[in-house]
Amino acid sequence: MKKCVDTSLMDWINKPNNYIIGKSKVIMETKPFTNFWGKTYYHHTQSNGSALVLDIKQNFSFSVRVDYDYKNQFDQSGMLLYASSDNWVKIYTEDIDDECISVSCSVCIHGYCDTSSMRMGKAIKYIYFRIDHLDEDFRVLYSLNKRKYKTMRIFHLKNRTGKFKVGIYAASPKDSSFDVVFSEMIISDCEWKAYNKENYE
């Protein structure tokens, strides 16, 4: 059963200075020098991006529309799945250069990140993201029209408590700030069906 997310049940991780929370829409302005990142390559950890999340148990799907207006390189926004400060996932678009943005998924396990990404034209100003949780496996998807989703990544992430925080986030790793609008947040039972060998033969 699908239902709109009740924003009154969501809590902040690193509350931004400027934001508006409506019944079905959230607008936030990023702070400069913020990000979520593990130790990989850059040899430092950063967990000061702004995120609005809710607690959720196993086997769910969460989707959101993200409208962004980036101002500087590496400005980013999207969806955050959070288990702990060392175990989390972000699914996001990011400003790359004058021509491109990236559509990316970063998985942080035990404090170390790995990232997969692809590039798209900068004319794209909004995107839909969805994450499916089935038992201890996850599937991340994106869509440009909400009707047809494409799989970005499948991964495994265990949380001993059985609960995750899932929601929206934005960050500006450089000396920058931008506004982002999150809307059409939907939570439902998992839309990713259990593996059936017959379907793959």
C-alpha cells in the first residue's frame, strides 16, 4: 500500500539554517562546506550535510522527486539511507562541470565509501529516485518521468536493529549554497519482488 510521507514524523540530521516544511513538500538551502563522505581516497570523514529522515523497518520502498538549482561544482541533493555514522547510502545528482551532472550512488560501509555514477546533460533539472529494501538487500533506481525506473545499483547492507532512517538530503562541499525542492515523497511495501529462478530462465 502506497502512502504519502507524513513530514511531521521526520527528524533532522544537521538541520539547515533555512528551510520550509510543508505537508507534501520540503525546501532547504544548503550550508557551505557540507557533505556525507567516508575515508576513501580523500582520507577524511564528513557527515555534516543536511538530511530530513524518518525511521522505517525492513521491506519498504521510498521514492521522491528532487528539483535542484546547483550553483557550484559538487553541489548535490537526493536521498539518504542511514543506519549509523559509518554505514549509510546516498543516491543523488551532483554538479560536475558546465556541461554535466552526475547521477550517483555512494555506499558507506564501516566508514569507507565507494561510488558508482553516470553523467547526464545539465539541462535536466529534476529527477525521481527510489530505493527498495527486501530483507537485507537494497535496490536503487532513478527515473526522469516517474513512470519508468532504471536500476542503478543492487547492494547488501545489514543493520542489527532492523531499523533504518530514510529520507532526503542536500550538501555543498565547496563554498556554495543552493535551494532544493523535495516533493512526491511516497512510502510503501517493498515493490521489489523476491527472486524467483523461473523468472530468469
